[in-house]
Amino acid sequence: MTHFSFFIFIFIFFSCLIVISRGLSVELIHRDFFKSPFYNPTQTKFQRSFNIVQQSINRANYLFKEPSHTKNKLETYMPYDDGTYIISYSVGTPPFKVYGILDTGSNLIWLQCIPCNSCYNQTSPIFNPSKSSSYKNISCSSRTCKSMEDTSCSYNGDVCQYTLDYGRGYNTSGDLGVETITLDSVTNSFVSYPNIVIGCGHNNGQPMYNGPSSGVIGFGIGDTSLIKQLGPSIGGKFSYCLIDQYNSKSIRSSKLNIGDDAIVTGDNVVSTPIVKMIGNRQKDYYYLTVKAFSVGNKRIKYRGFKREGTNASTHNIIIDSGTPVSILPHRFYYRLESAMKKMVKLERFQFNEDLSRLCYNTTSKQQNFPPITIHFKGADVKIDSKGAFYSLFQGEEVKCFAFRPYENGLGILGTMAQVNYLIGYDLNKNIVSFKPIDCTSY
């Protein structure tokens, strides 16, 4: 080996060590960003507005409804289609590149696998576990298989099989296995994590769906989520900084951090406890406690619905990665909307209320909207102005309220309300931290 080659080897080796010791940051790609495999340049701003509202409604239906065997269960939510943020990662040895939907509302990492007996039309290449030297099926008699919900034994062997049913024909089932997951850093380094439990989906509906997503990367609070599986190696920490890529012209992606890179420190950091939920299948979401919202100086006490079968209080709200427009209990929403109407003197833009109840025409008179502050337990978070209203059309003339009422549910803090904050999750301390920051320069 030449001295030059040896130097290159040492440099690469220690570069990888630095990534491991400091943590890792990866691109978090918004589905409507030009780098996204979902990006459709022919879509108008209005079409995207319609899509994000419909996606938010579908997501709320999914989060707030129990799985059942009725024809209306979970409405029409497809996590592999309706996801807001995407991660490019690799699976297997040698690494095989796939796209996964980041989902803080579910746990299992799953992707379509060959043989695909009944699958949706994935437009990107499908992973073949037989070509990976690091893939191993999980035994039906293993502790891992027995500890998971909705598992069974294969008919032709001792292979643990999983099933996730989202309703209305949207589902995934297949083999549980362990595999190596490789994440690409924004610094062009990479880190591989071996022996990660994944679902290798061989039967995945809905067959009418066509798209590039291979599946879902669960970032929930349950044991099979990527964050929980990585455990001590990342200290139970992840964070993200979301750019307003719906309204912004930024050419940078949002960023997801894990491990030491995910620590949120410095001035203006506030933290609130994660509420540990017990009860039904809604226990693995990230619940926070909200005392009130403020519109300008008008403080409105928050109150939602108590969920049956859980210890959720009427002050709990879910912070979520897959809901763009924030969802609020309908009675509380109407009070919030009323306070906003009283303070904003712009001309109302009358529109279909199914899309947005509250829109303003800003062409005649420019005005800053009153700030909205969420008063969490122990933390006051002022929503960035770009996160409270969004542009309905290509221009900036019509702005619509980025909140919606929902007939039943605790409320969901959507991704629009999270823009321009570094938001950190520490599962060891059981807190979520917020730091206001310009995410385009983070």
C-alpha cells in the first residue's frame, strides 16, 4: 500500500468514527420539494394546498380511530403515500437505496420486498432480501416475535410474520427479519447499523397506488421504532429542523439529527414533558400537554376530548411528522378562529370550507397576522408567522389559516406549526425541546 493510499484509508476510517461519536444528520426531504421522488412539477400551488389539507384529514382519521374489521376503518390513510417527509437510506449488504416515509406515529420499519405477491406499484427498485448477506428472518419462537403485536407463524416454517392493517385495503404483511440499515450523512459520510428489526413486506395494498416510496420508517415511541432500536448508541435522541418548503423558495432540505447531533441547547430553549400513554394502540404517539393558546394577547384555555381506553387528559396534544395542517378539537378551534377574526381586519376570501375555513385577501392591505403562542406545560412556543398561515395560490395574495377543526380527538400539532424550530426528542429524559431558529441556515 502506498503512503498516499494509506493516508486516504486512515482519513476515511477516522471520518466514520467522527460521525459515530458525534451523531448523524441526514436530509429530511419534503414530499413537494424538488429533490423529492414525489415531486410533481406540473402541480399548481392550489393543487398542493388541496393535497395537504386532505392529507391532514386522512392522518387525523388514522391517528384517532382504532383498527377494526369494519369497512370504514381508518378511512383512506396510506402512510406510504400520505407521508410529509421522506428519508433516503440503504438497506442490506451490499447497501440497496430506498425511500422511506418518516412517521413519528408508528414504530415498525417496513419496506416492500421481493417476492412481492400482492403489492402496490413501487416505481423505484424493490429490495430483494435473498441478495443481502446481512438479512436474517426472525424465528417465530424468538422473544422479539412474541413481544410484538399482530405477529403469527408462517405456514411453511418457523418464520415470524407481521401484519399492519390501515383499513380500506391499505395494509402490509410479510416476514420479520433483522437487517443492516445505512444512513447517509449531509456531510457525505455514512453510518451502518446492523441487526435492526424490519418488516419485509410481501403483501402490501392498496394495488391502485403508484409511487416511489418503499415503505415506512417508524420513529414512534414503541420498541420497534428505529430510535428505540438504536438505543444507547444514540442516547435516545433525535431532532429535526423543518424549513417552510411549502411557501419558501429555499433550495435546502430540512434536516433530521440523531444521537449527539440531536442535542438542543443554547439560548431560548424551552422543554415540555412527553406524556407516557397507557391503553390502546394510540399509546405510541408523542403526547404533550397544552394549557392554552394565545392569539396576540388573548389567551384561550385549551380543552380537547378524553380518549377512551387511555390515560389521556383533555389537555393532551400529539406532535406529529405526518400531519401538515394542525388539527384541533372543534369547540376549541372555533374559539381560536373567533379570536383571530376579531384581530385581523383584512378582507375575507370566501372559499370552500372543506379546504380552509379562514382565508384572507392580502392584496389591498398588507398586514402582519397576530402571533399565535402555544402554552405547553413548562414551555411557551410562539409559532413562526410562516407556520400559522399558508398561501393558497401561486402568489402571496390569499393566506389561509393552517389549523382545522376535528369532531373528535386530542388535537395534532402539524408540521407547518413546527417550521423554523429545532425540535428535539429525548426519550431518556422524556422531554421535547423547542429552539427558535432559521432552519434555512441551520
